[in-house]
Amino acid sequence: MNYKIPTDVQVLNRDIKREQLKYHNKRVAVCKEFTFDAAHHLHCYEGKCKNLHGHTYKLVITMSGFVNEIGIAVDFGEIKEIFKTAIDSKLDHRYLNEVLPPMNTTAENMVVWIWEQIDIELQKRGLSEQGHRLEELKLFETPTSFAIMKREWMV
């Protein structure tokens, strides 16, 4: 294969027009993943998770929207800010049994609570009105064990 170093960089209004930046009018989903560390234990469970222990949780947020005039559906930076405000500030390096509402701190319960928090933040920021919405959350408790919540299940 023959590789070539570009000799020129594309310039707006010379090589591409502003009205060409938006390629389509489709809804598109974007995903961003985050981690946070927290401790918890489970009630009424006979197994290792009955004892206090910790996890490095991984959360994959899938959000959709219609592309704007420059071709961006949902800004990755905005998703990061939403995660930091709605989730990380409340759960990172915390004892989940203490900071979450009264519930067994299973991944199945947590993923619904996380959905609700992110949805509230989308509304606060006016992003829901712009057509942004959560499509799916994946909460990994370990590298091979996770819970999923999808938009159609939250109805």
C-alpha cells in the first residue's frame, strides 16, 4: 500500500461550503463510556456480594439526536458533562447503599436510577426539547457482567 502525506488541509468556504457540513437529516446515536469506583453490598443474597466490596463500574451511555447544521447529533463533551453532574458526582468513591435511594444496589436497580438521573439532566439543559434522548445504558459491574436499560423498556 502506498501512503501519502496530505499537502493541504481542507478549508471552509474554499474546499467545502458551510451548507455541506450537514450531510443528512437522520437521527443518529452516539456512545460514550465512563468509569467510576464505588462500594456496596447486597441484602437477602447468599453469595460473595453479601459482604461489603467494591467495583470499578463502567457505564456506556447511548444518546441520540438529529444532526445540527454542522453535522453533530450529540456532542461528546456534553455527554461527559451530563455524566459528571448527574452520576459521577453522586456515585464515584461512595458507599452506594448510603447514597442511592432505598433499594438493593444491584446493577439492575442501579441502571434504572442512572437512567432517571441522566434524563432529568437532559431536561434541565433543554436538550430533550432539542430532540436529544437516551437510547440505551449499559452498566458493567465487572468486565463480563452488566445490566442494560433500553428506551422502549422505560415506557
